[in-house]
Amino acid sequence: MRVTDDTNSLGRPSADVLICFSHLRWNFVYQRPQHLLSRAARQQTVYFVEEPIFEEGADPHLAVERTPENVTVAVPVLPAGMNGPQITRLQRGLIDELLADIGNADRITLWYYTPMALPFSRHLNADLCVYDNMDELSAFRGAHPRLIAMERELFRRAQVIFTGGQSLFEAKRRRHHNVHAFPSSIDATHFGRARQDDVPVLADQDGIEGPRLGFFGVIDERMDIDLVGRIAELRPDWQFMMIGPVVKIDPASLPQRANLHWLGSKRYEELPAYLAGWDVGIMPFALNESTRFISPTKTPEFLAAGVPVVSTAITDVIRPYGQDGLVEIAADPQEFVAKAEHLLARPKDGWLKRVDAHLAGMSWDLTWQGMAQEMEKAAVRPRVERKRVQLQEAVHV
């Protein structure tokens, strides 16, 4: 086994090292993990360990690459055709090699987005274990049957738990003594570019005339595709711009109409330009187990872009955005259309003032600062305990 380092990513680490285990790819959709870990990388060395990829005849290795955010992404490359225990053993060996290459560090933090990384990482000796519980993964389509048991173990091991939304916090706070809600935040400067007059012209959107309603994000079992098809049918004079990768559902199941435009994935940097051309944002989430605890990052992103929003009744959208009159909530296709018509006719000025007042207290910088403070508190007790043991050992010597 070996670590391949085509970008010289494995240099001398900073005093603190954070190793993240994620079920998401760094280059998939730019969302919560990227926002948080990019900020972590400003003060410490950050490794983002993805799930393995499999290649015929591959020599097991970690393929590493440093991102522009100064995060080192490490992808296990394993031979195809291996069974579960073999995969776990090889991943464990690769992580051990990574730590050996890292060398000494003042503090090592293990940061988990998926409990399913425990089988190959539970043996690691770290100063701090963090679980950023951004979603209820056990409710997602294709969830591993052992995920719930693995999460119970991770709750026992972690010194601090973060949740990606208020409703998830309320569901998990009694399972651990140190749980904190950090809902998805906003890069207001980035999405605020949609309000400017000099946004780029987009060839796949600007030629489409008529009121434009848009969605961006992952298109999967959490989207009510029947609702999307119905509202497009009810208003054939509206144009629906649908941005994002299609995963875990058959692309052929997506409704097809002349006014429905499935534009595929776009880069994070491109999103403000797309939102600048939308009159209304839509969040047509299905109401099922997979959406019960979601806290959509796109809610404040739509608002920062100055795009009014209609959403289905997602708890973390109703509280606080719906209750504060910042987002319209709809229960069925007819109400969705009626709410969108209201937003198309309503002047934005008063609404934008309330939006900006709400977003003024939100930023990913503040979110990371709050998380870092809780991590420091959680790390104090282990450090004090290690010092006590060292003093006892010195006395016995």
C-alpha cells in the first residue's frame, strides 16, 4: 500500500491536524462540509478522506490532492471485487500510513460525517472526536443496515456532537451530553453577487423567455418530482430551471415538459449568475422520512441572492423562515402556484430589508467560530486527564 502525492499535499503539518471522514465527495456539491472545513484549514492541516473507489487490478493506495481551499482530499483506491472485511482492512492500513506520513502533531481531531467510517478508524488515537451530524443518514435511500448501530457507537466515542439543523438537534440532544445545533449558514457575499447588474450572461438560460422559477441542489428522493411536474403543467407560461446532479433516482423518472429545463450540475462559482435570472426560487421537497430533519443550505442562499422562495412544509424552513415571513410555504401544487404568483406580483423592497436584517447575524465564519469554541471546551478535559496521568507516571518513575 502507498500514498500517491502528485501535488505535494503531504508536507509538514501545522501544529493541529483535522482528519475528516465523509460519505460525500469534495467535488460533488459545494455545501456544509466544504464551507466548514475550508475555514478549519485556515488554522490547521485538514485531510478530507472520501469513500473508496474501485479499479480493476489496482494497487491499494490513497490518491491525494490539495484543493484551492488548502484542504487535502484523500481517496482510497482499491482493487475491484473485494469483500467487506478486505475493504475495511485495506482502508485501515491506508489511514495508518497517512497518519505515519503526517508525523507528530500537537492535536489530532477526527471529524466524522458518516459513522460508517468507524470500522477502519475506531482504533485511531486522537485528541478529539467530533460528529457533525448534518443529516439523518439512516432515513436516506440505500442507507447501510448497520448505520444506526454505527451511529450509536459514534455517539459514545465523540466528545462533541453538532447537528445541521434545529429539528435534528431536538431529535438527538438527549442521546449525548454535549450536542449543539449549528444550522446551515450563508456566504452572503458570494450569493449577493446575484443582486448586482454585472452578472455574466448564461447561454443555457438567458435565451429562455418568461418568468423563471428555479431550483439548485441535489436531485434525489428528497425532491417531490410529481409536484414539480404538476406546477409546470399548471403554469405552462412559466419556465422552470432545475440545476443539480441526479442521484439515487432514475433520470427517466423526471417529468418532461417544454417549460421544464433540467440543466445538470453547475459549479458553485456559477450559481449567483443563474439565480440572478430567476424571479422565484422553489424548494419542492417531498415530505417523507428522508426530509424530516433536513435544514436546506439553499434557503439562506436564495435569500442572500434576493430571490423570493416558495417551499414545501419542511420544519427547518418553517422555523424560522416561514414564521418570519421570509419564505412562503405551500402544501399542494395549487397553493405552490398561488404563492409563486403572489411573489411575482409583490414588490421586493420591504421583503429585502427584512431578509438582510435576518442574514446579518449569519455567516459560515461565525458558525465555524462557534463550533471551534465548543471543540476547544470539549478538548480541555481530555488534555487535563492526560496531564494527570503523565504526572502520576512521573511520580512512579
